[in-house]
Amino acid sequence: MLIRVHPAPMYATNCWVLAAEKGSECIIVDPGMPDISAEIEMIIEEEGLKPVAVLITHGHLDHTFSVIPLADGYGIRLTSIAKIAKRCSIQNCSLEKNLHLR
């Protein structure tokens, strides 16, 4: 498992880039503030990753500020823990299936 952490300067909120391994698909978790998209893009490039989703744990700005530049820049969707939990409780499905990670 590849885990890279970047603490966003404001409030020191950690942004996580998670992938199975170098060169694989990844998700970006809680991209905070100020705009840290350039730093996250460097991590993605260094590891040869392909972003497939931005995941937020909750809606505070210190966890969501950089969502739009990253989602738009990579053409990926935004999802939340609450949305996945609701869908999984209804459909009895896995996190991996909902994020399309294999």
C-alpha cells in the first residue's frame, strides 16, 4: 500500500494520497487549504499515479478547499464517506467497489 501525506498549511489538515502501489490508481483524501493542488499533483507525478476520485471525510473548508482544482484538473469525481456509507448500507457493497479501485 502506498500512502503519501501532505499537511495543508492552514490548520495543518492532512491530505492523503492512497494507492495500492506505485503507478496504480489512487484516491485523494481531504485536500485542504489554501490551494494545495500543485503539491498534490507533484506527489501524483512522483509516484506515477492515476487519480480516480477525491474523497472527503466531512465538509469543512480545511478538508475541502482544494477539491475543485484537483477534481477538475484530473476529470475525476468527488465522493464523501457519508455518501459511501449510505450507499453501502443500502446495497451491502464494499468501499473498493464504490471507488472503482481493484
